[in-house]
Amino acid sequence: MLPKPITIPKRLLPKDGRFGSGPSLVPDEALKNLAKNAHRYMGNSHRKENVKELIGRFQEGCRDFFSLPDGWAVLLGNGGATFFWDALAFCGIEKKSQHLCFGEFSARFAEVVKDAPHLEPPQIIEAELGMGAVAEAASDVDFYALTHNETSTGVLADISRPGKTSDKASGAGGALAAVDGTSGAGGIEWDPAETDIYYFSLQKAFAADGGLWVALCSPAAIARFQKLAGERWAPNSLNLALAYENSLKQQILNTPAVATLYLAVHFLEWAQENGGENGKEKGKDKSGGLKWAAERSRKSSQILYHWAEKSDWAEPFVKDPAARSPVVVTIELSENVSAADISAILRENGVVDTDPYRKLDKNLLRFGLFPSRDPADVEALTKCLDYLADRLT
Ligand SMILES: *Cc1c(COP(=O)(O)O)cnc(C)c1O
């Protein structure tokens, strides 16, 4: 049954009502900027200067924004993170991987690996929904599959290389640590010393559109790709050694999603402008962009978590405060309030995509609070939620 319609007064509504966890809101400013400059990039050959320059700007932007150590490469390809899982099954995992499965996305990569005939069955470490899992060093594992932010549940993971500290420099006895950063990348800080591959799509914290995967890769990761590409067959579209060669030429194997790329560059440059070396806040170094962006998401999420903690009909779904994501906030409602009704009414009022991940059977709301979100809009959101609860309970 549809809930009775409720009109939320305009003065309470957020300026931008797109609260999806991916695709997430793309700022109007970025879209206007794209329209203004589109002629230079869209409908242009990706083998010519303009698009290559855009790819180069993206790669350089990532180096500064994420403070990548020397020797790291920025690889790109079509297909998004889902496609990159397939590429890792071909060119990343040598024999056996370990997967921390604590939600839909982390579990999906493990499924890909289970079905790969050339790999051993993966080791899977599972956690209950709403909690994180911890990697364990294992001598027969050559690839650790970690997830920075489990978008389905709003659980944040600590990113650290499993194994003894003394092994760390060598990547725990040559094993690679790979992080699915798809919804975390751009909104949560991490340390490149703790990982070899940090990969993501651009329609979440980067406030762009879908279509591309990005992988930030250490020299050890590149060496693994080259070794495996020399030893066993991989289709060109999944061949990461080939993706690396293309990255050196500011190219992508085939025609890239150029508007997505443009919006991603816009995000990086926007964050650098605010937090980087020439940032509005004085004294920032070149790599201040991520710090600034992460702080903005932290601020937004704290508003919502605090509100939920004080509310008598809602509470944070993730019980451990240290595991609460700053970019994807999940809120569990008490039995007398239906999250599905709240989501439906919010949608009628222009506040969209607040439903929980489609496969979770829980009375939850979920909000994407990526850096592009103005924290003032989260304040507004809490007012809207209270307004509805007063009328529904
Ligand atoms: C969204 C998401 C994916 C899938 O991204 P696609 O671009 O749709 O392939 C993978 N992992 C995580 C953590 C995600 O949030």
C-alpha cells in the first residue's frame, strides 16, 4: 500500500535532493562546466591531443590528490569496478586469493574468483552484515581482496596489509593487497604503503558518471600484471599489462567514456582548489585535496549519525562507531516507522534514492554523503526526516 502523500515545506528541503550512494549527485556546477567545454573533448578522437591531455590531467590529478609514491601508475579502462574484478581474476591473482566478505560488493568479487577455472578456490572471511572483517596473513595466499567502504551496508574498513610489519615492505612475502575503493575513493583517506592496487569507479565519491574503472597501482602490482600476462592468456580488454602500457601514453585500450572522465577531472581539480597547495585554506600542501574532501564527508556524516543517535525512532545501523562509513550512512528505523514509506515520500518531495541496498531485507535508509554534498543539505535532510516522522508515527 502506498503511504499517504505528505508535502514537505520547501523551506525544509535540501538544495540538492540526490542522496544516492552511486550514481551519486553530480554537481550542477560540474555539468555546466562540462557543457561549456564539451566541444574540446566530446566527439573528438581519443587518440588525439585533447582527450589524451584530459587523461593526463586525470592521472596527474590522482597523483597529487592521493599523494601517490613515485613509481605508482594510474591505469584506466572501460567497464567499471565490476569489470576490473574480471581483470584481476586474469592478471592480478596468481593462484589463491583471500576475500573479506562483509556485504554485497565484497562478496561479488569472491564469486568471480570462485568460478575462475585457473585459480584455486579462494579463502573467504565473512562478517555479519553491519560489521567489518579482518584479513589474516596466510602463506598460500598471493592476493588479499579488501574493500574500503562496503556500499551495501555502510561499513568502513581499516585498510592495512595483513602480515608482520617486517614483511610489509615486500608486500607480505610478495602477496598483493588490493582494495576495492569504489565508494570510498575520494571521500576517505588511506595510506598507499598499505596497499598495491586501489581501484574504483567514478560515479560515487568522484561525483562523475559510470563507465570507467581506475586503478592506482604500485610497482609490485605492475610487476605481477606483467608476469601473469606473460604466463597465461588474457583477453586484451582484461589484460592489465596492456592497460599499463596504454597508461604511459595517456590512452585507454578502446574509446573511453569522455564525459565521465571530464567530470572526474573536475572533481579532482575542485578538491585541489579547496584543499591543495593553492587551496583556499592557507598552508595546505599539494596533496591536501583528499584531506579536505574527506573532512567534508566526515562533517556531513557526523550530522546524520548524531541526529540518529538522539532520535527515538532511528539509530545508526553500524553499531561500532569506528566502522561507520563517512560516505555512505545507513540508518535503521524502529518497527513503527517504515523505511520504505519514508523513502517513497521523500522521493515524492524530490529527495531521491534513500532506499537501502536492494538485496538487504532490513528497515533501513541509506544516504550517499560524498564530498560534493554540501553539509548544510544534511542538516536540512534531518529536518525533513523529523517532519515526516511526526506525521507518520
Ligand atoms: C558500486 C560498487 C561497485 C560496482 O561498481 P560498477 O561501476 O557498477 O561496476 C563495486 N564495488 C563497490 C564497493 C561499489 O560500491
